[in-house]
Amino acid sequence: GAGVSQSPSNKVTEKGKDVELRCDPISGHTALYWYRQSLGQGLEFLIYFQGNSAPDKSGLPSDRFSAERTGGSVSTLTIQRTQQEDSAVYLCASGPNPGQGQYFGPGTRLTVT
Amino acid sequence: QKEVEQDPGPLSVPEGAIVSLNCTYSNSAFQYFMWYRQYSRKGPELLMYTYSSGNKEDGRFTAQVDKSSKYISLFIRDSQPSDSATYLCALAKGGYSTLTFGKGTMLLVSP
């Protein structure tokens, strides 16, 4: 079946602009996660959705970051007033049941110039 | 002390070798253990998951968990050049909880 998809695959934006990153999870997966991976850094958790609610958003680095999920499916991560330190690969993952792993999309590579 | 420690490598081996990749962790609350493989400029790919101490085998891959020592391993038998990638361990505390990742070990398998 289809895996997790993300769009765009690459995004170059100017400092100060807003960006939206999209994630389409695997059909039927109720859990959805956003992570960030920077050069030399590990995978950093951002936010977790169960259905349309976000019980854990503790990883969002600042109030410039927000995310929503609609219809228990598609999720959008929005970064307002982008900064150069926001440059990273943003990865989305979805999962079916506890302890059975999370399945990642290919990521969106964000470059802020 | 970081919650999850993983040697970044690179680990270079000849084709056909047995590879051992390891992570240690400090928090006994971790109950679920996973290994991911990540090729350059791709998303991580789930290889193995387990939630109990002991071994779990899948083809050329064996995941080993020792909760008493807080030590997990991934063994790759008959390694191939296509196994060259970064391997990440990931741990969860249960439920739908988020994953805590190691920094990853880069593996290079030469023909």
C-alpha cells in the first residue's frame, strides 16, 4: 500500500517568510508525528497527533511553529517568520498501534536563506 | 548523560561480514525498541521492533534487547554493499509515546 507522503520535497524560502509543510499519513493510522532532523543532530520530536488532537506538542521549538490535522488524516506544519536555524529536514511519521513502530515519509528539506 | 547513546561511526566492514550495531540507554521507562535504516536524503525505514528482552530475527537481521543492562543491538549477517546506510535505534516509553532516537551509526560495506 501507499506509504507516508510529504510535500513539497524541497522548499527554499527567504528569512521572514511563512512556510507550510504537508503530510499524508498511511491510511488507517491514527497516530501522526512530526520530527526535525538537522545536520549533525539526531531526530528531534516536534508534535504528536492522535486523531485530530495534539496531546503532545512539547517539542515545538517556539510559537512560530504550529500544526494541525484534519479529518484524522492530512496534517500541516506551519512555520511563521522563518529563521535560518529552521533549515532542516522535516519528517512526518504515522503509526498504527503502540510499540509497532512509526513509518516515516521521505521528508521535506527546508532551506531558509 | 543523554537518554540514548549510539556510536556515530563510521563502521567499515567488507562484504559478507557480520555487523553489530549498538545503543545504550539510561531510562528504564523505555519499553519499546526499534531499529531504523536511513539512506542518504531519504526518510528512516523501520527494520525491526520489539518490546521484550531477548532476540528477534527477521531474515539477515537480528535485534537483541537486554533490559537489565539497558543495551540493545542489531546484528546484520552476510552484509551487503546495499546495507551501507545510517542505522538509528529508537526507543519509546509506551502507548503512542514519541520515539527517542540515537544519533545513528553510519555503516559502510565495501565490495
